[in-house]
Amino acid sequence: MLKTRIATAIVMLGILLPVLFLLPPIYLSGLFFLVLVAAAWEWSRLIAPNASYAAYFYALVCAMIVLFLGLFAIPSVEIALLSIALAFWLIGMPMIVSQGIHLSLLRWRFIFSVLGFIILPTAWLSLDVLREIGLWWLLSALILVWLADIGAYFVGKSFGRRKLASQISPAKSVEGAVGGLVLCLMYATACAWYFPAGDTLFGASQSKWGWGWMLLMTVILVAYSIMGDLFESQLKRIAKVKDSSHLLPGHGGFLDRVDALLPVMPIAALFSIMVRS
């Protein structure tokens, strides 16, 4: 399993890195588009496991929404979609996660269906907004999410004792979450200290708001990274599946890889708009 996981990760990096550094930004938008359409297909299969053909239609509709956003770029529509998504992530999602596994998938299916059409296209839109600001600006936000996951995994594996959310994700621990947070705070501090202020979200935030607010922003992003992971784990628990799909050998599905990014990217886009205003 570990060899398969590593091999898949190498292939994914082999695709991502050239797109990031060698090709025009439109190719990165296209790659994000393909990933989120695949995630939409997986999302539909989670909320309606017996409607396999409906998943393709769901992914098609999600793709059409993303194409509409990309082709027409209507500011009022983008702001409205981003505002709705932010309201859900900041208020609605913590309330849902707090319910644990005591949710009826049948009763919540319609709500989850509508949510998918909002949060998945908004994630693509947010990634595109961050990329337009700058490649390293985008990467600074992406790396934060990856480090939060890496830190939580290794610290939790070595020192984890207290369960973070035992019903939803028994493998996650409080110690792991703290370890991921500490690693991310060190990373954000290094970005603000060593990189030019305008190159990263953290440097720009520190330059405008000071160290305290920049570190608070980092804590917020890490917290929602963790909750995004828990939210997808909760959905898988009530759907009674281990992974969102088997499209990525050793990793599960695309939704399993982007779950923490879904809330963090819109919030990072909001912070970016604020710090650049």
C-alpha cells in the first residue's frame, strides 16, 4: 500500500509541477477544473450511492458552472458565490460537523447536493483568484494545507493520545492537530521573514496587519483545513464508505485529496482581497 501511495504521489507531482512552473496559468486552471469535476462525481456518489448514472450528470452540471465562471467572469456572480460558500464554511459547516455521525443521509441529501454545486466551483474560483495574484501567493496557501496534514499525521502517529473527533475520524488526534498547527505557524513566520512581502499571503498580511494578525490568520486557515478534512470524513461515515473513490491508488479519490482545500481556498481568497484592498 505504501509503495502504491508513493508511486501515485510521484505521478501526481509529475503532472502538477510542470503545469505550475512551465506552462501558462490557463493550464493550471484546466488542471484544477479536471480535479474538481472528478471530485464532483465522487461527491454525488457519496450522497447518492445507488444513483451511479446521476453522478455523471452531477459532474457535468458542476463542470458547466465552473465553465460559466471561467468564460464570463461576472464580478457580481463571483462575489455572490464566494459569499455563500464563505457563509457555509464559517457558520454552517462547523454546525454540521458538530453533529458527528448522527445525520440522516436521506434527509440531508438535497442540502448536500446543492452545497456541492456551491463549494466545488467556489474552490476552483478561489484557486484561480489566488493564481492571478501570483504563483507563489497561491503556493503559499497550498503549502500551508499540505503542511497541516503532514504535521498532523507524523505528530499524531508518534504522540497522539486524545481523539480529536472519535466518531468521525478515529485516527485524528488533538496532539496531531497541534503539531500541524505549530508546523504551519513556523512556516508562515518563515514566509513573512524571508520572502518579499508581496510574494506570499503571509508576508503581505504581516506587512499590512502585523505579526499578531498574520499568526491569527494562519490559525484560522489551519483550523478550517482540519475541519474541511473532518467534514468529508463525516460525509464518508454517514455514507458508510472508506474513500470517496478509488481513482487514485493508495490515496482514495480526488475528493480525499482536496477536502482540506475546499474551505481554506475561499477563506484565503477573502484574506487576499482584504490584504490587497
